[in-house]
Amino acid sequence: MYLALQPIGALFFPPHLRLTEFLIHVHVTTLTLIFVCWLKGEPPRWRWGR
């Protein structure tokens, strides 16, 4: 979904015309991806030693 939203965002917010809106789109989708990975992924844990 993330990879599909990036080119769609470039269509709606052409970077050469609306750079600020495009960067906001990229940041929002990236933060959403990180949040979903944090929610759905396995909890981080120390893997060395005990």
C-alpha cells in the first residue's frame, strides 16, 4: 500500500509544482507505515546473551 501511495501522491502533488504538499504526503505516509509496523510487528528485544 505504501509503495502504491507514493506515485499516486506524485500525481496529485507534482513535486516540481507543489513541493511542500508532496513532502507532507511523503512524511504522513511514511509515519503511518512506521506506526503500523510498530503496532503489528514483534516487540523488540535484546538478542545477545541471555
